[in-house]
Amino acid sequence: MDEPTLKITDTRTSKDYAVPIKNATVRAMDFRQVREDPEEFGMMTYDPGYTNTASCSSRITYIDGDKGILRYRGYPIEQLAERCTYTEVAYLLLHDELPTASELREWNEEINHHTMVHENIKNFVDGFLYDAHPMGMLVSSVAALSTYYPDAKNIGSPSNRRLQQLRLIGKMPTLAAYAYRHSLGLPYAYPDNDLSYTENFMNMLWKRTELKYKSSPVLAKALDVLFILHADHEQNCSTSTMRMVGSANSDPYVSTAAAAGALYGPLHGGANEAVLQMLDEIGSTKNIPDFINRVKAGEVRLMGFGHRVYKNYDPRAKIIKKISDEVFEVTGRSAKIDLAMALEKIALEDDYFVKRKLYPNVDFYSGIIYEAMGFQPEMFTVLFAIPRTSGWLAHWEELMTDPERRIARPRQVYLGPEERDLVPIDERLGQARKAHT
Ligand code: CMC
């Protein structure tokens, strides 16, 4: 069969073009040949926010946003959340396959070997104000790791890349816990490598004077499931940032810091913090109708609702809603969950949300669970960044081995002035200032 093509007619020139179609996609570069004048640059595609542009091919995560499907390396998120640990899933993301029991043991030992950070990092974190946002501290301290591991610049070596990946996965919880304890004025707690990844994180957060920290198995399991759900989500804003910065051959620490910076934004990973602020502002179920009216009037957004890809219930939100009951059995039921469920019910029946296919996303319920576990809202995005690190690194590794890798460098449609001559300063009429007032 002939290769399928997309036929285009340029009505400016009446010329016909045939553009090859592969994987239901056409290559933007194939449009460059479309020109009105041979001297012209050629046609580009315009896509602000990359709503319909594939920036890479990937074998890591599959999402069907209309059906609410999420799979890592082909495995449904529901099965991974029920039957795996977070480190097992991190292995899957980075190695293409799930580990055997001995591979997992070795992987966990390797990660444990890298949980400590240089003692100087403590001084570095101490330099932040007592009320510094933990995400700001995390972004800065991950970037600082680049100065501790100059060998990370050797991105061409697969074994060197693996070492940096282990360091990053191992050290992210330690840096996150340091940021947390700094904001509370508590001494930093060292990692305890007898514990699982999640239990060790809880140990570094909450250990006081006891010799050995013991976590609640229910809360440790819930946190581990939350880590699995947040581990990857294909080409979202932070992962695309990781790939973009990585495409300049920057080392993985500064690339991860850049990705974490993107995650910090309230439209991305910062939404879980914003959901809690929103629930506090609504206060009680009787205020929901007023709040919904403000959303519909475009005054505020219903945080934790809507998604660029999911036009159906986010499968991660479903799993989180399910585990919330187990968490509340240990922590006591949060009044916020009832408020959130009432808000969800009203929104899902409202034409505004139905028409726009706006459903709860992963952030709608996660913050409520985190708060019940004892985290301040400022920590929520940090709890997203720790597991997402394995996803960022899986994409970075995929990029490093991609034969089509080039530095990311989008084009623009220039709409500014044509060439003009500079006017001496005392002859300028101040149009620019006038134009902006
Ligand atoms: N509340 C009210 N209206 C909304 C919302 C919302 N949360 N989300 C989208 N809309 C409306 C929007 O106003 C627009 O309406 P209209 O067509 O009348 O102009 C329409 O729905 C399409 O919205 P959009 O902004 O074009 O959609 P997008 O794909 O660019 O944005 C989003 C996706 C997630 C940024 C957006 O839905 C949003 O701001 N949600 C709230 C923040 C949030 O919960 N973010 C977490 C995302 S999940 C975690 C992650 O992956 O980071």
C-alpha cells in the first residue's frame, strides 16, 4: 500500500502538496516547502501552549484523555497502584520493564546508598528565611547539587547517567525533608536505610527524639500509592521543561531544578495547594453555589478541576478518593473531604463544567489527604516533585538516547515593527510610554 499522505492545496498559489502521515501525525518540517514566493522562509505551524504538537516520540506513558486511561510502560495505573511499590514503579519507568525480586532488592539498595546529602547542604538550607516556601528551597537545593557532582556533566556516558539518576531519586526526599524541617525550626534528621523509600521519607520528616522512627503502615502505604500516581504523566509542563533544558546538554540536576520550577506553578503541581486554599475560602457547603457562580463568571477557577488531556474523570483522582477512607480511619475524617465531595457533585451536574468536560484531576483530593497526614499546604507540591523525579529522569534518559535529539528551539510568528531608524533621545515623542498607558 502507498504511504498515506495528507493532501494540501495552497489557495495563494494553487499548488498541491502531499505530506506523509505516520502514526496519525505529520511532520511540521514538511510544511516548510509550502511557500508563496521561493525567497520566503516557508510555512510553519502555530500552536501556543503546544495543544496539538508532539514534541517527541516516547515509549514511557500512555494517556487516553477521553477514556480516562493512564498506563506506565503499558501497565494500567490501577494495577501499579494496587500491587507495586513506588521504587518498583520508578524502576519500570527507567528500565522499560518491571524488576524481578532480586533486581528490585538491588535497585532499592542502590537508591539507599545515595540518600545522604553533603553536610554543607545543611548550611545552604539554613540560609533560607524561616518562612521560605519549601518548593523554593527544593528547587534551589536540587540545582545546587550540580555543583557537588560536576561529573554529571558527562551526559554521554550511560553508566554516569545512571549514577546521577540514583543520586537524584535517593536525595530528593532528603532535600524535601530538610526544607520541611527548616520551616519548623527542627534539626535535620538523617536517612534510615533500614526503612522503605516512603517510610524513610516519613522518618526524615517526623522523627523527634526516639531512637527508631516507626510510621503508620496505613499512612506509609497511602503515601507510597500517591507517589506511584504522581510518578509520570507524559509531556506535561514540567516534563517538557526537563526535556527542553536537557536538550541543551545541561546536567540532570539543573534540568530537574528547572522541571521542579515548572511544577511549582499553580496551574500545574501547585494546584493541590491552591485547592486547599480554595476549600478554606469556601468554608462550608452553603457557600458552594456562590462560589460556583463566581467560577462561571470567570472571576476564579475551580482549582483541581479540568485538565489539558483528560476530558473524563482523571483515573488518579479515582484512586486517591478510594484510599482517602483508609487514611481517615487513622487520622480522623477531615471536614474538607465532605466539602470537596459536595463541590464535585454540584460541579459535575452543572452545564458549565459538563459542556467543557471539566472533571476532578489528581490535585482535587490529594491535598486533603496530605493535610490529614499532617502536611502544611506549602509542602504539597514538594510531595509531587519527589516521585515525579523518576518520571522526569525517564524522559531525560529517553531524550539522551533519542537519535532525533536536537536542541529544543521553537519558532515564532513575528508581529512587531518593520526595520526603522533610531531617533535620538531628545527627539523622541514618548509613543512607547503612551501606548502602554
Ligand atoms: N475552572 C473553571 N473553568 C475552567 C477550569 C477550571 N478549573 N479549567 C478550564 N476551565 C474553562 C476555561 O475557562 C475555558 O473556558 P472557555 O472555553 O469558556 O474559555 C475552558 O474550560 C478550557 O480551558 P483552558 O484553560 O483552555 O484549558 P487548558 O487545557 O489550557 O488548561 C488547566 C488546563 C489544567 C490549566 C485548567 O483546566 C486549569 O486551570 N485547572 C485548574 C488548575 C488545576 O487544577 N491544575 C492541575 C492540573 S492536573 C495536575 C498537573 O498535571 O499539573
